[in-house]
Amino acid sequence: MGFIKHEKEPRESIGERRERYLGHTDKLMMVIIDFDDGPTSEPDPPHSHPHEQMSYVVSGELIVYIGDDQEQLGPGDMFTVPPDVPHTVQLLSEHVRLVDCFTPLREDFLK
């Protein structure tokens, strides 16, 4: 059992005006990502990973691309990404906050 206080958790820069912080157990990881560089004129380059992903849109508007599908999402919406499927986002608002959950852990996110 553990607690993570957002104001005490160190942020990691993942690009200009983009940062994240995270928490995890042995088998599950949650990552909070803040994008403050929107709106963007194009989607980010697609990426994929061998992890299952489920994401929740806390704030902002964006288009999510998963494989050949795309959908405009906003606060309260969620999306899922199967392992190894290319996906990306395009920001439609100045600020977007996502909560991403991964299993297994994203070892590449751990220091």
C-alpha cells in the first residue's frame, strides 16, 4: 500500500511543455501526463509498445489515433490500446491531461 501526493512527486520532462509523473505496484503502472503545448496542427509521431494501455482524459480535447481508427475525445472519455498497436494523439486544446495505465510496467519509464 502506498500514497503518492501529486505536489511532492517529481515531474519528468518528456518534451517542451510536456511532463509526467507516475506510480506503480509490482504489476500495474499509472502515469499522469500534462500536455501544455496545444493545440497542435498535426498528430505526434505514432509509437507502439508491448504493454496493454488504458487511458482516461481528465481535461482538454484531443484526437486519439489507434491503428487505422481515430476519435475526438474530451474530459471523462477513455481509450484502450492493445499491445504493439501504433497509436498517437493530436492536441485540440492548449492543455490536455491524461491518466495512462499500463501492464506490465513500462520499465522504460522507471529510473
